[in-house]
Amino acid sequence: MGVMRALVRFVRLAAPVPAVAAGLIAVLVGVTSSIAIVFAAAEAAGATPGQTASWVLALGVGMAVTCVGLSLRYRAPVVTAWSTPGAALLAVGLDGVTMPQAIGAFLFSAALITLSGVTGWFEKVMDRVPVPLAAGLLAGVLLQFGLGLFTSMEGDFTVVAAMFAVYLVCRRWLARYAVLSALVAGGAVAAVNGTLDLGEVTPALARPVFVVPEFSWQVMVSVGVPLFVVTMASQNLPGVAVLRGDGYRVPISPVLGWTGLTNMLLAPFGCFGMNLAAITAAICTGPQAHPDRERRFTAGVWAGVFYLVVGVFGATVASLLAALPTTLILAIAGLGLLGTIGGSLASALGDERSREAAVVTFLATASGFTLLGVGSAFWGLVAGVLTLLVTGAWRRPRATVRAGSGPESGAESSSGPEPGAESVSEPWSESVAESASGPGGESESASASDSASDAATSPEAAMTSAANRDSGGESPPPSEKAST
């Protein structure tokens, strides 16, 4: 009897129902919102079905190892995800690039992430990166996916219209499940129309496929550097903000170092990019994951377990998506990225001083032009930086201080902040709005835009949340943050 009681107690501690449910929902939201974009990136690199399954396996194993390991190490719900904006960038930038060259770019980007974590210069460098430009770059990369939502209606209006309608209804009442519901609705309508063929879908385990990397400086500059910038600026920064906003003071440099190192080890098998999750992380950091904040790390652990399941059955997932109509894939990718596109545009255009440079970055990136073998994502960022320098908009405004409450709120001070005051950082010191982008989609539409709405949280929002707690006020629950 004593053994049974001890076993029951262990299960309750290791697998509390709210934490398990939160981990499962986070994985479902992240995967359904953006895995289509991952397959699009693999297809752009000329991946075979076996290599595509290996990509999913490598990503699943990487996220499992980092979610479980980091959550247990720091006793905090540290949730990682693949870089949805990074996958979208690859789907555009890998056209004409061989698989070995793509792997070389993945390794280069992962090495930069590892270096930023090991040396600790991430915070210093990212403070100087004009985030509105990074947001404009991200919006430019994702533009064609947003347009694809509506251009796909020409191919099969019934399927896409049904998905869009279900998405809108769920955004009103079940925001967290909007993208997932739209996917189910699209699959149901496609099955009725006869465009969905599941006859060739068979359960199968994914096998790792090793690809010897080839390092091309053109590909590393046009793909590796933008992949690093997008992952760090539009994914890791919001991910840090989510942890900080919910009171988890996790040391960021070691976390980045471990995610980068894991990425490097798995890159030859197709792990193109990993980062801290934001919206899907918020599912695991909020009270819905566990009433005891100190036990919510179990939600991060279970998210890792479910990511491992997704990775192991990557071949099945690949064959399932291969059976889906192309219009359905385009539509679900567009829906999953709506939040990321909107958040990126809001972040890019929010500061009047850098607005013109952000628009230049957005347009140059969206144009898709190539120069010297280097893609538009890099040149868009160069054009934006050049615009900032020439117009003088790079000059940083003097920091101001907003009073936290009372009639003096909004007053400026050149000295340090008063108690209860909130420091105002430079416009480009704020994080790009996410998620994703997911893995969801990192947005994800509130629910699934981890890539999509992943980008919706910023360090400033995190500071505001902390200030509210310090002053006795209530900060918005994570579920509300995820739906905004």
C-alpha cells in the first residue's frame, strides 16, 4: 500500500494533468501552425521524402532535449521551438541552393547563436540591432505566405473559404485553437470534395539522414546571416520576454548557448534553427499549466516529450502532409502566419524615426531580388541600415522615464528612474512582435502563431508586467496575451 501511495504521489508530481495538457496543446499549436512551412523549406532545398522526415526528426529531438533538459535544470518552463520565420525565409532563400550548401548555412547560423550565448554578447549586440528593421525584414519574408492564403482560393475556393470562416469564428471564442480548427475544417471539406487522399499514409518511423555540409560564402551570407538575425531578433527576444513577464529569471546566455550547440549537432540531419518559444511558451508558463508557479516546469518537460513523439513519427507526418491538397497547405500556412505578419508590421512601423528605413527593408526584402548571388533578405537589411545612416535616424533619442502612476505619468527625466517608474528603451531595443511564426508558428494566431503571434510580446511588455506585480496590480493572464 505504501508503494502504491508513493507511486501515485510521484505520478501526480511528474505528470499533473494541467501540465500535461498544457504541453500537449503547446506542441499541437506549434506543429499545426507551421510544419507546412518547414516542409516548404525542405522542398525548396530539394529534400527527398527521407530527408524531409529526417528534418522533422532532428527538430523534434532537438526541441525534446532542450525543453526537457533546460526545464529540469532551471526548474522553469523553458519551451523551445523551431524558427517558423526562419523556415519561411528558407522556403524563399533556398531556391537554387543544394542540400549540402543549405546544411552549411544551418551550421553557420547555429554557430553564431552558440557564440552569442557562450560569449554573452547577445544582449549587447541585439541592443544595437534596429528591431524595426528586423521586423520589416521578417514581414517582407512572410508576405508571400500571407498572400498565399488568398491566392490559393483560386485553386479550391470551397476548402480555403471554409478554413478562413472557421478560423475567424474560433478567433472570437476559441483563439488558442483557431489554426488547429481551421486545419481540421479544411481536411474535412477536402475529404468531402475528394481532393484528400489518405490511402498512402502509413505509420512509419523517421530515420536520420546525414548530409555532409558544404560551405558557400554566398549561401552563408544570403541564408545563414538572415536566418541568425531573424531567429535572434524575432524569436529569442520575445521568448525571453515571456519568461521574464511571468517571473522566471532564467539565465539567458547559457540557454542560448545550449540551444545553439544542440542546433549545431543536429544541423547535418536537418535541424535548421531552434529558439526560445513565445506564444507556445506562454501556454506553459501561465496558471493554466499549474496553479503552483514552481511546478510549471513540468509543462515544459511534457512539451519536450510530445515534441519527441512528433519527431520520431516524422515520416508519418510527412506522408500525411503530402496527402493534403496544396491549397490547404498554403491556406494553413497563411493563417498560421497572420499574427506574425501583423506583429512584425506593427513593430516595424511603430517608431516614426525608423519607419521609413523599416519600409525600405520590408519592400526590398519582399521584392525577392538577388545580387552577387545573395538573396533579398540580406540586401533588404543592408538597404534599411543605409537608410537609417543617411537620414540620420540611427541617432538614438535620449532615454526618458515614465512615471508608473499618478498625474506625473509621462514626465521626462534625465536622471535615473524614480521608484515605480519604468525606463523607456530606444525604439530598436524592443523585441520584434511574434509569434510567429510559430512553432509555431512561434506565430500562431494567438493560439498558433508561435511563430505567428510569437512576436507579440516584447521586453517592454515584460517590464510592464513586472512593474504591475511589484505595485500590487494584476498583469493580464497569459491566455489574454496569447490572444492579442
